[in-house]
Amino acid sequence: MNSQVVNTLLAALLLGGPRLLAQPHDVMGSKDHPLISRYPGSVIARYLEKEYDEFNLPVGPMTKPHKVDKIQRLEGKVTRLYYEGPRGRSGLEVYRNYEGALRRAGFQNVFTCEREACGEGGSFRFGSDRDDRWYLPFNPRHTTARLSRPEGEVYVNLHVEENANLPMVWLDLIEMKAMAAGLVTVNAAALAGDIARTGHAAVYGIYFDTGKAEVKPESEPELKEIAGLLQQDANLRLHVVGHTDSVGDLPMNMDLSRKRANAVVQALTSRHGIAAARLRGDGVGPLAPVASNDSEEGRAKNRRVELVKQ
């Protein structure tokens, strides 16, 4: 190989090599959501997809550091994307493109803010996986929006900032759907054993929509087992106690847990013939956790109904 060819190859490596090595790529296993494309030139730096999870949708500004004024709790399929946009494009330009795309697709605005109107900034856990941060010095712009469709509603949580000439896009999509229920059951004998040993038994197979107190149909297997427990022991009387996690304010969770407990009592008396005098419904909200509310696993354990012997 002559010196001219060597020098040509060396020049190519010096000029083109670092650029190729530094060329950003999407994180492994990531992909755009089929409903919303990326801004051209952006790369996916973080990605998460869960078939069923919870999400705290902000519907108000961050009025205090690390505290969003109002949230709407959602459950369904959650896709979380963090894009780093192309340098040289402003966060405003990127945001306006997403904003227009959502509008053209038929999304209805739920909450929007820009810059100071977004609040004081700080970290907040929107999903179950990590804390996200709003930085006021980075000119935040935020939109939450909803799309109604026959297969279920879709919510979008869009947050755009700009730092050192780099647009940063947080894009979350929550597709509302029912959880696959009935995968874990407990029988009357197990409930009786727990009550005999500890005076109470936790039941996790009773389902409610987020923020609602109507017992869902897929709860019927658990209700039958509770009714069977009461039918086996005619002298047994129970407190039916609702428990929630700590997401949301305390008065709301206390009221919700009480309403859910009373809904279980109503279902047992009206559908299964249990005498109302044998049951008493009450709620303690998040005040008796069995695990930390700092993780989704812990919050799932805390959302339950307990049967307590009177």
C-alpha cells in the first residue's frame, strides 16, 4: 500500500471516524409509538413500555417544588419516551410541531402551560419507574391531552425543555384498558386461616377503576370466596376495610377507601345474600401500609381490601 493511500485512509479516519463514533443511536429495544412520530433528527435516549401500569397525569402546574397542583390517576398500557432533539433547533419549534400534530390527530387539550406558568419546577414521579424533573430555567412547555377512540381513550403527557441548544422531549402515552384480572385468587379456607391466625385477611382480587368505587365484574370470584367464608361460619362478623396507596391527597383517599369498602359490603349483601348486620364497611386510606409507597410494587400491595374480625 503506497503512502498516498495510507494518508487518504488516515484522513478519512481522523475526519469521519469520530463523527461516526459519536453518531447517537436510539437505546436498544426502543421504538416510536405508532400514534406519534418523533421530531426529525431526534434520538430516543430512554424508553419504557409496560402493558399495564399506573400514571399520574399532571392537570395543573407544579405550585410547590416537587408537588404538582392536580393529578389524574390513570391505569393502562404506558409507553414512556425521552428524546434528545437535534442541536440547533429550539425547544419552542419542537414543542409547536408536537402541539400541532396532536391537534390534527384529534387530541383534546386537558392542561397546557409554558415557562413560568408551569410552576416552580422540581422532581415528580409521573410513572412508577423514576422521578422526572421540570427545570424552570430550561423554558419548560407542557401539554396533556386526551383522544377518544372506540378501543379506549389515549392520554398524552408531553414536556419539552431546552438546555445548551439541545431540545429535550419527554413523551408519555397512556392507553386506557382493563387489567387482565383473575390471575391470582384466594379461597375461603385461606381467608379463614388468616383470620384465625392474625384476626384479619388481605384480599387483592377486588377491582375498581381508578378513582372510582364501583366493584368491577371481574371481582366476582373473590366475592364468592368471601361469601363462602361467611356461610361456613354463621357467627362470623367482619369489618370490611378499604386501603389505598398514598398517591393523591389524604382526604380523597380516605373517602375513596370508605366508599370502596361499602361497595364490597353492598355486593356481598345484594348478590350473595349475606345479612347486612354481619358486615361493616370502613376505610383507612393510606394510613395502614404494608409496604413502602415509593415503588409500584409497594403501592400495589397497599391497594387492597381487608377483612377484620369484629
